Amino acid sequence: MTTKTIDLGKSTITFEEDQIAHLNLKQGELVEIDELKTIFEEIAKQAGEKKFRLLVTAGNSASLSPEAREYASSAESSDVIVADAVVVQNYSHEMTANFFIRFNKPNRPTRLFKNREAACEWLKTFPV
């Protein structure tokens, strides 16, 4: 698969090898539910009959709105995603991501990582 990146304004989604979709929330941006739904629509277009593994990174002060967090953890969003690996770069990211996991309770395996390599290795353990 050739790498393809789509810029959605407040975020980018890159389709990488091994059925990994890399979602990057841009620095300082608050991603609302409409953009998040567009992200999942783009993933669905690329997925075809398969699902993707989602790698999430974020710039400083980037976040999801409460409605977007709720959607990200829903059964609907799990139609195209088998697991989420969130790479945390600092304590603030870690606290926000832990809050998402504990409060929103994603409908699929979700785990935090300190580096991209470990996150990708974990994602590859999930069949797509």
C-alpha cells in the first residue's frame, strides 16, 4: 500500500503499511465531532472490507471536544478501527488520554505508549 495523507485542517490522517491509519491532531487545535466523523469516513473509504489499526499522535495543546471523544469511543467508530494506540509526548497528553480511556471507555482495545515504534508493534498484534 502506498502511503497517502489527507489534511483535514485541524488534523491529518496518513494511511501507512500494515493497515495502520495515523491520526495526528495538529498543535493547539480542538477537533470537533464533524471533523472526527470525516476522519472516520476517510478511514472507511480506504478500509474496504478490512479494518484499520489507529495510531494517534497530537501536537501540544491539541485535543478532542467532549462530543468528539464520545464518538471516538463509540461502537460506530469501531466499525472501521480494530484498536487504538495513543502516543503520549508529555504528562499533559498522558493525563488527557488516560481520562479518555477511563471516562469514555472506548469500544475497542486502546493503550498508551511513550514511542511510536512500541505503539505500532502492539497494533500489529490485532488482525484486520
